[in-house]
Amino acid sequence: MKKLAVAVVAGLLVAGCSGDVDLGQPDPVDPTAEPTPTTADLGGDPGDCVVVDVAVSSEKIALITELARVYNEADNQVGGRCVFVRPRSKASGAAATLLTQGWPEPEANGEPPVIWSPAASGWGAIVNQRLDDQGQPPVATESRPFMLTPLVIAMPEPMADALGYPETPIGFADIVALAEDPEGWAKFGHPEWGPFRLGKTNPNFSTSGLNFTVAQYYAATGKTSDLTVEDLERPEVEAFAEGVESSVVHYGDITMTFLNNWFRADARGTALTYVSAVAVEEKSIIDYNAGNPDGVLAPGEEPRPPKVPLVAVYPREGTLYSDNPLIVLDAPWVDEAETEAARSFTDFVLRPENQAKVLEFGFRPGNPSVPVAAPIVAANGVDPDQPQAVLDVPEPDVLVRVLDKWAEQRKTARVMLVIDVSGSMAEEAAAGSSDTKLDLAKRAAIASLDEFKDDDEVGLRIFSTDLPDGAFYLDLLAVAPIGPQRQALADRIDGLVPVQGTPLYDVTAASYTAMVDTFDPALINAIVLLTDGRNDDGIPEDDQEQLDGLLDGLRVGSEGVNTTPVRIFPIAYGADADLATLRRIAEATNAAAYDASNPDTIEQVFTAVVSNF
């Protein structure tokens, strides 16, 4: 996954602040992302006002929306004109890429922002560097911290207690020792918890994943500042990093995948056998323990506190922070009135009374005059007096090398690509388009092959009715190291043609069984299931019974200690895909479903799915 490195070194954080991590990906990708706020959410229609479009990383879209509504309803003005602030959720990495491209295709990506609020200030530095490399002027030149939160290690309270935390400090070295110890939790009197399992987000997509990776390198060197490229190459440092990666259950593009799965496992009484620890932002611990694991409550949804709460472990070696800045962009599409209006809104949200709302959402205020207070209290699993040690941000060349090293050292994956070739895939991708849905899916799948490293094992299965010999699936290439067969995979995908129906349940069960039968405990074992329809193979009145049987079979392998965890990551492709059912399939295997109901987003979605491996 080296090609992503330059695009994502945006995990640079601001040391000395208490900043946060990025939780998302492009809007269609994030399975937990809130919908774009409506004009009603924002206090009415903008009319002839100066409109300030704001691109906001997903973890704070609800808060920014609330503040924008209050600001808009107050009829603020600049130069005699009213101002209307219009936020939209956009992941930090996605926005950074769009900004270096001049923010193309606003119909798909949203209007170009006047204010950009990524998870951390470093994203702005990287955008400026990338623009400079293109001979273009910087755009992220005016930045003020909005809210802060440190990176922590989330751990179920009984596990933290077993390790003696907080009386006994816990750090990355302890995690490595646990991961490499064949006794696992038995060493601490709990064999029923099985081995130590780590959940980690992909550092190419998630600031939390990048921060975690940087912090583990600091832990390996014993440093808290001045990390160098030479440090990363030391054999003992490489061994330390490989030890951390070996304990990973799977990678994810967002921390919400882990938190939502943890919460569902908690409801089943299996929270202690899903994962042992996940690197998240402090704010997520507060949300989780309040019964809101993804930080998003649907209308009418009542939070349900978990049976087993999480504890925020502040690594003894130190941690990184992010500051969720408000960056007023100096871009070609931003005029003088919009700049003035953006500064007015920034001043507004940094007022003490509005910074108090930051606390309500579980963040620490960006305005230093506002003290840290509830809900950042011990009763919620966090510690307002932590962290005690702060890690400095490495230089950009070191961060690039961190990502390169991660691409080499990350846990190897074993993945079956299962692609729907039913007749509906022959439909045009959009009205008047010359591309079919299958055309776009093939291009996305082929592009995603570049994200695998050579020793990842990848195979290709297609499914439909009316395949040769009455089969409902065909294995075009067996699961095997992708290095020697990368081009063959691309060629076979490129040659796919639509056939007939959609035997969704049958192919899911068969693929799962095949991967369980060949399970490799040293690898990440997973299935990527792309479909554009609903199950239409079988008797309609028996559909629910068939689905229930499928889900029961999937759960057998996803619970308990001595299991073979194969995770299914479905992609709901096109408007007719059964997203609700695909989510249930994903949840049954402690994975996540992805929404590509807009076929134009399929390449982004495919890339995000592959980031789990």
C-alpha cells in the first residue's frame, strides 16, 4: 500500500495540544457517517447570504452542525450581508486529496469548502507540501485549534484490572509482550479470554492508526522526540513493530467498525473475546460507555450502557494529540467576503460558552481559558489528568517512512473477492452513462489490487444463477499469494460478464465455509462480497428462514475463544442492493458493510474495504 503514503502522512498531529484522530473516509464509505445536514438542521435556507461551506471530519459533524445552526439563527453579518454556515462531513484524508486536486466534481464531493476542519493540523501541512510539489501556492495558511482529545488505548475494564491498571502503567511494550506470549490472558488468570487481540485502523486512512504506529516506534526506541529514519531501520525496532502488528485482529478504515462490533459482542456477552484493545480517541471511550459507540444516536434511539465498560489506557511511553483545527482556506474559490465570514464563525465557536459545548460532546476545549470538566471524568473511564507524557511529531520524511515500513510489516491478509455477476449488473451505472454497473465495479476491483502487498493471498469467486453445470458460483482464481497472479486477477476481473440471478445467501455460506476450512491463524482471513441485488434464489416465503440459518452459521465462527474468525465485508452496490441484510451479514462476523448505492463511489468504497487488510 505504499502508493498511499504521501497522501496520508496527514496524520501529523500538534504536540502540546490535546487533539484527536480521524474516524472516517469519504462520506459514501463511512458506514457510521451521519447524513449531510439539511437546511432545516442549519436554521433555514441561506437565501442571499454569504455561504461558508465547511468540510468537517466525521467525529465532529454533529457538534459543528449545532454550532452552525445557532450561528445562522443569530443573523450574523459581514459587510452588511448575512452569513450562512453550511457544514458537510468529509474525512480528513479524503478532503486532503480533494484539496490538492482543486476540489473536483462538487456534485459528488460537495461544494469546495471555505473552512476545512480535519482531525489534526498536520493534514493542512501535508496539503501545502503536496501543492508546493506541484508548483502551486499553499491553501491551508490560517488555522486555529477548535477542540482537543488524546489518542488512548481502549480496553475492557476487566482486562485493564487484570493488568493492574491504572496503578500499574501500561504501554506498547506490554502490548507486544502480551501478543507474543503463547499463554495470552491465561498468564493473568483468565484463559477463557484467549489470546491478546489488538484492533488497529489502517494508518493510510485513519489518523488514529497513524498516531498509533508513530507511538509504537517511539516506544521501540525509548524516545519521546526526534524520531529519525535511521531509528526505524534498527533491527530491534523493526522486531518491536512486527510484534505489534502480529497481534492485530484486522485493520479497519475507521475506529467505529471496532467500537460497534465491540458493542454488539457486549450484548451477546462476548466482549472479552472480540478484541483486547483498540487505539481510539478519548472521546470514543466516553461515547461507548454512555451506550453510544459510534457517537451517533438515530431519532428515537435510546443509549444503552454496555455490560462491560471500556477504560482509556494512556500509554506510559506517551501519546499524541490532535487539535481539530478550523482552517480558513486561501483557495481560488474563496472570495474576500467568504474569508471574512469564515473568520467570524471561527471567532464564534471559540467563545467560552460555545467551547463548553465541546465538553458536552466529549472533547477537551480548544480555548485554553475553558477548563477541562465533565464528561472527562474517571466515572466515564477517562482521566482528565492524563496523559502525563507527550510525544513530539516526527518530521514529514520520517512519517512517510513510517507508512512505508507499515506496508512492509503489517499483518498479511488472506482474502476472497466474491463478485456478483447477475443480470442486473448489466444495467447502466447512471442515466445516460455508457458504463454499466459491472464496468465500474470491475475498474474499482482492479484498482484495489494495487493495495495488496505481494504476500497477501487473494482469490476471485463470481456468483450468479445459470453458471456452467448448474453452479451458483465459480472460482476463477484460487486464494494464493497475489504477487505472481496480480495481473491474472486483473485480467479475470476485466473479463467478467453479467449472467442471471443473485444467489446471495448460498454464495455467502459457501464462501464462508471455504475460508473457514482453509483458515490460517497467522493471517487476517476475510471475504469481500460485492452485490447489487437481493437474494432471489429459493422460495420467497422461505427467505427469512434461509437468512436466519445463514446468520446463525456465521455467528458460530465469530464468537468464543477457539474459533476461526473469517470476517465478511459486504459492499451494497447500487440502489437496489439489500444494505440492511448485508449489514446483518457483516455484523454476524464482526465486520462492517459498505454503502455504494451511488455506483460512482465504488472505487472509493472498494479502496476503503481493502484498507481492513
